[in-house]
Amino acid sequence: MDASAAQRGFEGPEEGSTAADGPADDATLIAAARIVQQARQDYLDALPIAAAVLQRSTGGTSHVHLANALFLALAGPRACPDVPLAAIAFLAGTGVAARAEAFLAGDERDAEFEARYGEAVAQRHFSVRLARLEILPALGRRCLATIVDRTAQVETEQSLRAEMLRDSLTGLPNRTAFNEAVEGVLADPAFQPGGHGVLVVDMRRFSRVNECVGAIAGDELLITFARRLCSVLRAGDVLARTGGDEFGILMRLEKGLDDALQAAERIRAALVAPFRLSELEIRVDCAFGCALLSGHEELADEVLRNAQFALKRAKASGEIQIYEPNQARAARRRFSIETELRHAIEGGDLQLAFQPLVDLADGTVAGFEALARWSHPRRGAISPTEFIPVAEESGLIVPLGRWALDAALAVVAGWDAAAGAPLPIPVSVNLSAIQLARDDVPSLVADALSRHGIDGARLTLELTESAIVQDPARATKVLHALQELAVRAAMDDFGTGYTSLAYLQRLPIDVLKIDRSFVSDMLADADSVAIVRAILSLARALGMETTAEGIDRPELAEALEQLGCTHGQGFYFARPLAPDAALAYWRARSA
Ligand code: C2E
Ligand code: MG
Ligand code: MG
């Protein structure tokens, strides 16, 4: 047999087809056809997967022309040339019959698809591939079909996936599954903004409970809690464990926000009764945060994060909180301010402004308070009332406070240098309670004073009441150490905190600064006058000086002076000034 004959032999001739190459020896042809058939069968049998040659007859129906044992094991004994594909249960049920019919009728060279057979737990999964056999098209349209059983793999995938989406302790969907459910709602073409909400419920102080009763009882509580939540869900609600002691509920809302609030109330009511664990009875206090699905979310996760944002506020307020985008914007601003403030401190972009402290009796300048200023290249001036709290929250107050102390003393040293001798100008620097708690303030101060050659008596540190209330023992130690350096201490914003009088008496505090809120209300409000009077007589009794903050009108300066207040500070005298302007101000008033 020459090469082309061998090829022709492999591909045909088919049984029953007439040989078109002229008169031939019938016996030879039949023998050749048998050999070819056998060779092809051998080839199919050698394959490790179910394989068959499918053929389309001239009538248009297709059938299995040849199949290996693995194919027959799947498709059954009816998979033979006499039975149309569509009449073979397996091929019809998997959809392979229809796909193969279409494939054979069309022009595609190959096709791959997934097929399923059977129902529910008995369902089997297959990968099917059809590849056209094109040699000798005269023999009709044919293709090689191979089928790989992927059931085990798919089942493993499915159970892995189920595992990935389930919280193992409570059996509830986990955070990933919850987000998928939210995604489903957002992707629904019938989605309506405000038609769905996410409520997050957090067990407050769960970690304390866990510590007290042990992890096993803690787990039991979580399970019981989850079950209680389940019992109050409405049809269609999705409950998931979205965090350690946090549960999320995705719910349909008929009446928008009202519905969400009602649901939260209902759930809260259901959680009031104590939880009975094997040996204990525990009452659980919960916080609720809620976010509606607006459709503006870029990711499903955003909805949950919004609800958690509201939850954070709920923990502080004790009320159910609804997420509002404005608050998130403010939080984002705080966050970016934190990052930018870090750079500003490192890059030396902060300045100090100096506001005069004026002797109310004779109008002379008794010193300056150094106030931090931040002029942001893009956002403009950012008030310390905004960035100081951010600095305190983030811990940046420590480097900021160190900088302020150093920069203030550098300015004072600069004034001295310009005058050629030390000037009698004291300076006050604000010291955050957080810095007092975390930093070694006395050695910091001693170091800065000696570095700039400034006498300790020219420095006052202004602390707020919280510095003392938080850790009285530490505050006492620090204040005494500062006293050793001759540094004075002022109690800033006095009247707004909760300092006990005992501490006020015991601690070396030299000045009480009366908070601006009392001062500015004084002229109109008798209560404020009474408070100012009380603070002034307290200061007198304790031998302290007093500075009234926020004097913005001459009448206030006059009234305070008459009440016996020693010093004042405020826009009436001057706004906080740049170092040069401050020195000029002092010169003009001390002549
Ligand atoms: P504070 O220490 O009580 O400073 C007085 C604040 O009152 C300053 O606000 C000052 O500009 C403002 N003020 C003074 N007179 C008047 C007035 O007549 N009317 C009005 N409306 N306000 C007046 P500022 O500079 O915005 O600082 C706010 C707070 O930020 C300060 O309150 C202080 O607690 C904090 N702060 C500022 N700089 C620093 C700093 O370097 N370190 C620390 N830890 N805190 C600082
Ligand atoms: Mg101050
Ligand atoms: Mg103040």
C-alpha cells in the first residue's frame, strides 16, 4: 500500500460505501476496510478517555459510528450506528446529542463545553470536546467526540467553595458569602435604590465575656446568638457572620429606611432576653449599624463597610445608626489629613503663631502662646482644631509636640539674638495629654531649654484637664519635675473638664486659663458670669494666676479685670501673629 492508500485506508472507505476508484477486487477492498476499521477502533480503545466518532448520515440524523469501551460505559449499548444520537438517553440528557448535531451541521472545527447528567446529589459533570474529522469529506460529516468525567473534581470544588463561604462555628454564610449575596442584589436588573439594606449587629463587650467565661462558652454564646437572630429573620433575609462577634443581615425593605429601623428594633427586642448557656445566663448588649444599598457602590464590600462605619458610631452613641455618606467623607478627610500631616511634620511645613497674653490691669504683654499653624499647599490653612485631634488619635501628636516645643524656644532664642540679650518675654506651649502619657516630657523640656539657651522660667506648658484626669500619678510626677526646671504649668480650657479640686490644690499649677466658652457668654449669660466668678475665686484661694481666653471685645476685658482676672488673651488684643510681628507687638507695648 502506498502512502496515499494508507491514508485513505485509515479514513475510509466506510462500510457500505461504494469504492469510487474503478473496478477493484471486492475481497481486497472488504479486507482493507476491516483493517482500517480495526485500526481506528484500536486507536479509540487506546485513549484513556471516553471517545467516539460521530457521523452525520445523508438523511441529516447523526449517530455513533465507532466508540471505545469507556464511551459505551457512559452512553450505554445503544450507542451504535443504528440509533440516532437523540435517542440515546445519556447523550440527549447531557445535551451532547443536540450540540453534536449542530456541530456536524455547521462549520466549526472544534468545540468544547461542559455538560451535566442527572439530578441533585447524583448529578455528574463532564467536559466534552468535539473535533471535526475532515479527511475525505466524501465520507460524510464526522467528528471525534471525547468526554472527560469531571464529577469528582467538580464536587471537590463545590465543597471547597461551600467551605469557603461558610462560617464553621455557626454554620452561617461568612463575610465572602454575604458580599456575594449583596452583589447579587446590586446586579439584579430590577434593583431599586433603597430597596435593600444591610444591618450589622455587634455584640458589645464580647471579648470581655469571652475572657470571663472562657472560649468554649464564648463559642456557645455566638452559636446561641446566631440562632436567636435566625429566628427573627423574615423570608428572604440573609444572615451571615461577618466578623468575630458581628453579624450582617441583608434585607429587602418595603418602606426604605423606616423598614430598616423597624427590623433593627425587632431584632433588638429579640436579643434583650438573657442567653442561657450550659451553666450560665448572659445578657448581651448589642450595637446596630445600617446602610442602604444605593447602587453607587463600586464593590459589594462597600455596603458592609458602610454599615460597619455606622456601627462604629452606634457603639459610641448606643443608638441604632444609619450610614450617611457625609460622615464617611469626613472620616476620609481625617484619614488623608493624617497622612499629609505626617509629611508636614517631617518636612517642616508647620509654623507657629504667637498670640499675646496681656496683663489686664496695665495692658502690658505678659508673654505669648505659641499656636501651631498648617498651611496646606492644596487645601489651604487647616485649623489646629481639626488637625490636633487627628494628631492625637494617630499618635502624631508626639512628634508634633516635640516640634512645637523646639520651634517655640527657637523663636524665643531668635528674639533674644536680635535684641543682643535675653528679653523678658515668656512663651506658652501647648502639651497634649497624650504626649504627657507617652513621652518623657521633663527630659525633652530640659534638653530643648539647654539647646536654645533659654531659662526655664520663661516657659509655660499648657495642659488640659484630661492630662491630669487620665493618669494623676504620672501628671503629678511630670509637673514636679517641670517645677524643678522652673517651668510653669497652666491649666488650659479650664472649666470644660473634670479635674478634682484635690488635684488642683496639690499639683504645682501656676495659671488657670478660663475657657473661651464661659468668657464669650459672660455679657449675656448670668450663669457664665457665675462660673467665671467661681473660677476666679478658686484661683485666688489656690494662689494661681488667671488668664481669660477669647476676649474679643473691650467690654469683656473691662468686666474681667473688674472681676479680678489677671490676664487676658483674645482677638481684641491681637490675633495669633507671626514671630516678627509678635516681637514688634511686644516692643510697641513695653516701651
Ligand atoms: P488653646 O490652647 O485653647 O488656644 C487658644 C485658641 O483660641 C487658639 O485657637 C486661638 O487662636 C483661639 N482664640 C484666641 N483668642 C480668640 C478669640 O478672641 N476668639 C476666638 N474665636 N478664638 C480665639 P487655635 O489656634 O485654633 O488652636 C486651637 C487649639 O488647638 C488650641 O486651643 C490648642 O488646644 C490646640 N493647639 C494649637 N497648637 C497646638 C500645639 O502646638 N500643640 C498642641 N498640643 N495643641 C495645640
Ligand atoms: Mg492653649
Ligand atoms: Mg485654651
